[in-house]
Amino acid sequence: MDTKSTPPPRPHQIPNPSRPDFLACWAAASPSKPMLAFHFLRALSRIHGVTTVRRRTRTIRRAAYSSMARAASPRRAWSRALLGQARARRSRTLTGRAVLLRRRRITAAAPPQPSSPASRSATIIAARGEISTAAARPLPPRQEGEPPRADALRRLVPGGAGMEYCSLLEETADYLRSLRAQVQLMQGLIDLFSCQ
Amino acid sequence: MEGRAGGGGGSGGGDYISSLLNSSPRLDFGLLAGGVPVMDGVVAAGADAGGDCLDKLCGDPGFAERAARLSSFNGQRYAGAAGLFEMPPPAPAASIGDFGCGGVGSREASSVSDPASTMKDAIAKKRKAPGGKGKGKEPSLSTSCQVGEEKESDAKRYKTGEGEKESPVKPKAELAGSDSSVEDGVQKQGKGKNAKPVEPPKDYVHVRARRGQATDSHSLAERVRRERISQRMKVLQDLVPGCNKVIGKALMLDEIINYVQSLQRQVEFLSMKLATVNPLDFSNLPTLLYKDMYQACGPSASPVFSLESSNSAFPFSEQGDVFQSFVPNTMENQCTLNQLDLALSQATNAQYAFQDGTANANLQQRNFWEDDLQSVFHIENGQSQENGVSAPSFHGQLQAGHMKMEF
């Protein structure tokens, strides 16, 4: 039997979720989309415990960006920047007493005391390292022919602060493609979940 | 006037340009529409085609031969064309070359004009100033001309690279270039894109200075950079919907910024909707995807799946480990995504273990999941194979240190 009942849609055409093979066709449209779906669905499956809608929203949004970054090629500066942000956020939340509490919550049986100082210092060192490397980077690049609106673009695109204008444009293009794929995926999932 | 080069010139131009073009019969080269990749085979065919067409064109085999040999000069000569029409009879052939929008046709045709190039250059020099104005008048023409210009500069590049033609060097060097960033780095762009087909690839970038341009390294680099920027802006223009109507870098940049902002807002909104609409009950997922997949590809319980299930472990203790355990198997198994069904089924089952604790439901759901999702992503086996190769770099990160989902 055929693996695909219909040919994959054109890149700009979002497959209709009410079509029976929506996910398959959408994911087959471009090489990065299956990875996107994989990471995002995996992240979604982990967000079962958060009860408040607001926190879940935030978590889902971060999961979306992380899965975008994972699905993208590591050559891309924006994907590295996004993953770095996520890692820094995690280590930020894990410093101090939060480490203790979290470890106590997760490994309920094991005594938290011996493990936490080592892990805490490790995470603190990791966080410091990341923050220092992040701080060392945003030296203003050459802005010869650059229009004044470019700094708004730099703020929007992750990792855009330390880039030249030329590479900023390239990163923007890739980021836009990835964003669009992510939006399509989320929209499709919503429709899939809602029309049961 | 003979030999109109392609149809491209008339498309975007002003009245006087189109009248100039329409005044000459059409030369049907049929190569205009293609982008730069068309150039790959064009140069090789250019000599022959040029000979044929220009025979028609001029009836002079000498012209054809010279045309085949010589490279064209700069194509954005439409302003110069007006002056060239005043020239003596050889000029009409030359005028064809002036319309860079004709692409290949103009490239070949303009090489006919080389014998008259010295005269043309004198006129072209005079025409430099109105050329600038003409550029301002027809910006859309310039964008459509750019394709032709690229092709012409490619031809220039190739023929220069072949090394045995000093006569094209002379007209090229004498060419009056308008001060437009669009054309300036065209050579660079063409060079960068088509280094391969005809000549051995150069490891340095070969930029030829135009007349009236400073030739020091700074301005050359500037032109290169500007050309690259405009190239990227074109790519962005294709990506952003509705950006075609906007011309000009500043406005386009605004459009791009707005689009990125709107997409980010959409992600935020959709994540909120996902959080509310779907209260994360994975009980419905198997049935939904079941319907989804069975219509798509049919039940295909492939041996791949059994292989994976034998390889991977099924820890139920912590949900975080569920996905992590499949990571080492990613390398040796074909498809990362075939892990997904396992992973999600385990996640689902773990969730059920937390919530319901019904083993029967687990088993049933798991079977559904296995078939559904694996058949979903079974399609993308070929594609995700490459993704699986690139995935290890990420999964290496996942494995190192604490595996917490990065939210």
C-alpha cells in the first residue's frame, strides 16, 4: 500500500487539520518539520503537571522556542542563542535554595544534603560561565550601511546583538522560516485537539 | 533595429524604455526567466547560440564570431541606449546589449557591439548622469535588470577567466557605472554563485572595478557587502508575505520587523490556546492520531519498530528519563521519529500510571500509539535520516548533565 495517500502540499499552504493525513503531509513538506514535531510533542507531553494556565502558557511557549532551536541546524546563531537562553534560565532557577528544594522534591528517597552542595556549585559555575560568555559578546558590530531600524531587528531575533547586519539578515530569514513552521504546527495541533 | 533581447526589459520599464525595446523585433532566447543557476549551462551554449542569433541579427558572421568570443559590457545601459540610438548603424546591435534586462540575449547581443564599443563608451560616459536619473525613475526595472546583469557579469567573469580576451577587458574597464548598489556588487555576486561550471573555481573573489568607482580595497569590500545585503533582502522579501509591493530597504525592514513581531505574538497566543483548549489529556491523542494516520498511510507494523522496542528500555520511574533513554538508540536506529511513538507511549503510560493506574488501558493505548505514530513518521524516514544524523549533536547536549526539559 502507498505510504502517502496525497502528495505533500506546497510550502506555503498549510494543510487543513481536518484532512486525515494532516500531520504526515505537513511534516513531509520540509526536512526540519519532523524534528520540530518530535521535540514539541515531547515537550508537550511533559507539561502535564503544571496546573495554572498562566504557567502552562509560559512553559509551552518556552517549549516551542526550544523545539524550534532543536529542530534547526546548530550552525544557526539564533538556535544556539535560544538554547543558551534556555540553559541559562534553568541554571538561574537552580541556584541557591531552589536547588536544594528541587533536588529534595525529585529524589525524595535519597538524602539531599550530600548531593546538593556539589550540584549547586556546579550549576552556579555553569550559570556564571554562561552569563559571562553572554555578556562578553554584545560588542557593537560594524554598522556602516546599516539602517537605524536594524537594532529593533536585533532585539527581535535571538542572538542578534553581536552580529553584523549582513548575517543578521540571514539569521532573520532562517528564524522566520522556523517560526512559521512552529506556528503551523501549533495551529494544527490545536485544531487536532479541539475537533475531536 | 534588430534583435530585441528577451521580454524582460519591457516588463517593468518606463515608457521610453519599452518603446526602445518594442521598436526592435523580438529575439526569443527563452532563458530570461531562470535565475542565476540558468547561467551554468548558458555560457557554454552562449557561444553557439550567440553565433546563431547574431547571424540572424546582423547577417555578418564576423559579428557573430566576435560576439561569441567577446563578453558583454555592463547591462544596465538602458539610459545609454538612448544615446546609442543616435549612433551609426552598428549601434543598433549595440543597443540590444544595453538592455541588461534581456538577460542572455542582451549578453550575446551586446557583445556584437564590441567593435563599436569605443564609440559607445564615449556616449556612455556622457550618459552616466542621466543613467543615474534613469535608475531612479525605474527602480522596478532595475530589480528585473539585476537578473540580466548577473548573467552578463557572469559572462564577463567567465570570459575574462578564460584569459585570452583582452578586448573585453578594455570595454569593461571603460564602462561607466552608475552609482547603484544594485549593480555594483553584481559581479561579485555572480562570481560567488557561478564559480564552478566553466572555469576552475577561484579561491579569491574577483571584483572588477567599474569606471568612476574608487578602486581601493575598502570600497570594493563595501560593494561586496552591499551586494550581499541586497541579496539577503531579496530572500527575506520572498519570505515575508506582502513585501513585494514595498520597495526600498527601510520600508522592507519595517515590514520584516512587523512580521517577526506578529509571528512571535502568534506563538504566544497559540501557546495560551494550547494550554487552555487542550487540558493535556493524552487520552484523546491516540484516537486522534489513530484516525490521522490510518487514513494517511495504512497500518504498517514495520520490523523497524520491533527492533527499536527490543533495543530500548522502558523505565517508568521518571518521565524525564523516558525520552532520554531513547536518545542513545537514535544513532543506531534509522529514524529518530520512530522513537517518538515509543517515547510518547511511554510518557502516556507513565502518566496513566500516575493518574489511573490501570494496566489494561496502558497496554491498549500503547498499542495504538505504536502503530499510529510510527506510521506517521514512517513516511519521513528518508528525511529524518538526515535529521537523525544532525540530531546527535543536540542529544549529546541532552545527555550531558541533568536532563530537564528546557522550557
